[in-house]
Amino acid sequence: MSYCKVIPAVARVKPAHLFGARLRSTAAASTQHKELKSDDAPLDPSCAVVEKPCEVDLISRKAHTERQRISIDFDNTQEAYKSKDTLELLRSLLVFKLCTFDFLVDKNKELMDLSKKVFGQQLFEKLMKMTFYGQFVAGEDQNTIKPLIEKNQAFGVGSVLDYSVEEDLTQEEAEKKEMDSTCCLSFLRSQMQTWFYVYAARFIIIHNYVPTGCNECLVYNGFSSHVCLFQHAVVNGVRLMVDAEQTYFQPAISRLTLEMQRIFNREKPNIFNTYQCYLREAYDNVSVDVELSRREGWYFGAKLVRGAYMCQERSRAAEIGYEDPINPDYETTNRMYHKCLEYILEEINHNRMANVMVASHNEDTVKFTLEKMNETSLSPTENKVCFGQLLGMCDQISFPLGQAGFPVYKYVPYGPVNEVIPYLSRRAQENRGFMKGSQRERSLLWKELKRRLFSGHLLYKPAY
């Protein structure tokens, strides 16, 4: 089964004008909501609205059938890095070390612009491909990224392709990208031996304030486009994961995703929603949507992430004067992530109609997931739980999981060097905390380099 990522269209109007009813960052109704008004009904009047999720027994309170326990060694550097040659290991060490300097992260856009002026375009591109671009981006187009995709697949790791050109599009450009996406989805059908996850389309985001009626027209046109894209993906056997955005966009995105899940998740989990666990309301969002899927009889699909918009969310909350939607600290977010994950795993254990992608670079979270899978006797071959990490990060997690038979994916950005720079800049800001704390990954890289040096394998080349 293949995957496709979608970032839906969002208009800057009140969510109630877009889809009605739901004003929080999940699509289903929450325990804090009052009774829905008649003009705030769901798109499908026959759909149930969950006011309060049912309590589910925790995994720790359940007795399960014993089976062979899952055990993975994340310290075995020979296995973790056997897909990398020595130059790639050295590049990783250099890039990770540079990312620990706040000045470089804070001023990365300005420094890259300056380097382009000093070295010239051609030399700048070569320098980027030897360092940051080469570490985190697969290539410039679909042809140049094929070798990396094939190599990762040979070592048990699938690919999440994302054309990472960040731009605002006109309506005509958005429609053209939609057509390109459907062609890409057709291509996936012939590549079912490779676990792909391809970026679908960047639909229009409206920045200017125009009359509400015009915005509504654009939104409903976008809705029709999404239905067409989803239909094409499902026909071609491609699953779609709808990305999460800021809380002031998320209600519309979640509502759209919910409606698509109601349509396309009847027989299997084709559509996945993304839940950001740094939000205080994350567990409510997950539990309500799980209960809704159970009542209506469709497959629940979720991608769990910690979240990437903390600074924007907090500054906007302070500016406007509402409660900060973000958890107070990292440990609270970790507990929230594990709580949401445990709830979904328990749902999988109950009826096998839920699926989850554990999109995390946190080794403790991955170990937590494996332990809960042991407790529930959930086998990796059932493909109910999969894992995801960014290209160029946490290979010591991704590749041991893949070689142990787990469905695991690398998020693989691609695009021209100049046009991917905004993506690299944003990722540097989003992952600054992780990169500063990447001492463990750097120590494992050094360990593998020393092993190759003293064992006479310094010129090692991966064979596949």
C-alpha cells in the first residue's frame, strides 16, 4: 500500500462559515460544546455527533495472550548505518554539529542568501548538496531521487515523498499541481513493491481578506477538488495523510478530513488525520474521533506528531488574549503523546479498525510503542502500527525497525536547491531543540566510524 500527503486549502474566514459546528482543532464535537444549532449541522445530517467519548480500559489493565516479545537493539551501529557509506556518516556529523549553534539556526536564511552572493549560484548549490541539502533533501526531481528511494527500500525503509517547494499559488497553479498529483498517483500504482508516500498538491491558501461569499466559493471549489483527488488516490491504492497546521486553520482541515474518512474509510483506512500532541486538547481530539469512527463504523487512521508551531501559537494567544493552547513543557507533551498513542493501541486491540503512524524521533516513544505492542500481542506484520522519521535524522531508529519487519518510512523532501531553501529554513527552526540534543546520534555516528576504521571497513559501500 502506498501513501500520499495532502495539505488542504484553508481560507482565513471564521471556521463556522466554512463547515459549521466545530470550532476546535478536531472535527468532532467536544465535551465543552453546547448543543448544535440547526444551521451548524454536519455536512451529512445522518452522521452522529459525539458529545463525550466512552472510557476504554488501559492496556495495563488487560490480560493478553503471550507471544514472542518484540525486541530491537537501537545501539547496534553496524545495522543502523549499513545503508550509509563513510562520507555520508561524516556529512551527518558535520551537519548535526553545525545545527547545535543557535546563531546558525537563527540566521540560516540570511547566511544562505549571503553564501549565494559570495560563492555564486553554481558553487553555492554544490556546497549545499555537500552539506544541508544533501543531508535532508533527496534530490531535485522524481528521477534524481529514485536511487535513494530504492536504497532505503532495500534496507527495509519506505519513503514519504514531498515536493518541498513552499509558495503561495494562484487558482490556476493550484489546479495544475492537482493534475500533476493525479498523474503521480497513477505512477504509484505501478510501484506497489515500493512503499511510497508522495506529496499530492499544495492547494491555495488565501492571505488577502475578501468578502465572505467569495471565500466560501473558493473553499467549496477546493472541497470538490479534494474529493476528486481522494477518489483518484483510493482507486490507485494510495493512502493519504492530511497534514496538521496551526489551531486557527485546523478546524476546517479536521472537518474536511472527517468527511473524507466517512466516505473513503468504510472498507479500509485510506485517509489519516494528523494529531499534534503538544496541544492541551490533543487527547480529547483523539478520543472523540476514535469514538465517532466506532459508532459510525469506519476505519480510524491517525498520524501522531508532537507539533511544529509552538512559537506562532503562543505569540498569537498572547496577542489576542486567549489561553495558550500548547502544553507547558516538553515532558507534558511527551505524556500527552503516550496517552494518545496508548488509547489508539487499545482501540486496535479491541476491534482492529484503527491504524496509527508513530511519527516521532524520540527513542523513548518508539520503545514505549514496542512495549505496548508486546502487551497487546500486536504483531508488526498486521501493519496496524507504522513509524516515521525525517530523512537524514534518527537512522538508528528507522533502519533497525525496518530490518525487524516494521512498516517504517522516511519523510523524503525533494525539489530544486533554491526553491527548497525555505523548507530547510523552516525545518531548522522547527527541529532546533532536537538538533541541539542530538548528542546520542552523534555519539553513535562516531562509534560506527571507529568500528569501520579499526575493522578495516573505512571505505565501506552499501550493497543492495
